[in-house]
Amino acid sequence: MGQGVGRGVRLGVAAIALAGLAGCADLGALGGGGSGPGIRALALMGGAVRVRGPEGYCVDQRASDARRGFAVLAGCALISDQAAVMPTLDGLITVQFGESGSAIVSGNEEAFADFLTSDAGRAVLADDGDASHIADVAATGANGTVVARFEDTSGPAFEGTTGAEWRGFQDIGSRLVTMSVLSFARAPLSRAEGERLLAVAMAELARANAPDAQDAP
């Protein structure tokens, strides 16, 4: 990894990781119990970007922070008592948009993936910032995305989740976006299922923010 690229990756990822950790700090169980039908998409950061999950996923507005670009998504039936839809791959998804100008993935995919396996990278992946709690990191980068799978031994970030976590990084416009996929303890995702859900969710998020999709429902 070149020194310039490495430093840029470290600073960019660390900044968005801290923002994401702040968004999770006061979250316990999934929202649930909503009275509406559930919403598939939500504008964030004053309408600058929006979040939308795979089919069957809705946004938990109570657990999300639209102003800061942070969103939590789960099966619609888990979010609202008026929704019956559940996704084929049932997990918990979090999304954190960085500030304008934070994009750093494109062109740095391999360096980014290498960074995540370092001590500094494991600290970024850790919910509590402690690299010693992160084990079995496997990271790859290509075609504008970086994905990692790892174990965080510090305990679940959300009540009711367990096991491995999948983390994805991509640029949307001029922003770095971090996405996490977690398993529910009641029905853990297999390695292949977690990887598939992350890939589908990242692709859907990119489509939701494409220039010709901004006015679509």
C-alpha cells in the first residue's frame, strides 16, 4: 500500500466509522411496533441522499438518524405491526453516509481491503474501537466496493443479533458509505447468505441514489 493512499484510507474510514459508532451508541433492541405500513425508502441528510433496502426491508425511523445520514433496516413485518412482508434473507442492515467529499473507495479498493486486515483497520471495524476484539477478518476489494467479514467478540451491537458481521464500503457520489449486515440470533445467516445480502443491499443503495432514480418512489 502506498503511503499516500494508506493515509487517505485510514483517515476516510476512521471518520465515517466514528460517525457510525455514534449513531449506534444509544440503540438497544430494534424499534418495532410501528403503526404505519412501513417505509421502503427514506431521505437522509436533508434530502442529499436516500436509503433503500432490498425487497422486504423497511427503514426503522425510530432507530435511524436521518440528519446524520444513519439508517437501520430490517424486515418490514419487524418494523411495523401493519406490515406482513419479510425478506428472503432475514438480517439487520445499517447504513452510514459520510460527509460530502469523503469518497475514497474507487481506485483504492485493494489498498482499502488490505487496511482492514491491519491493526488500525480492525480498530475501525470494532464497535468499541478495540482491535483486539476483531478476529477472522477476510476482506476483498474490486469494482468500486470493499467487503469484509469478521467476528466482533465484544458482544452484539444490537440486541438479538449474533455471530459474524459483514461490512461493505462504497462511494455514492462524493460520499463514502458504510453498510453492515448482522444476523439475528433466532436465525443466523450462513456465510454465503450474509455475503449475498450485503451485495444485494449495496447494489440497491447505489440504485436508489443514481441520478435518474432520485425522483422515483
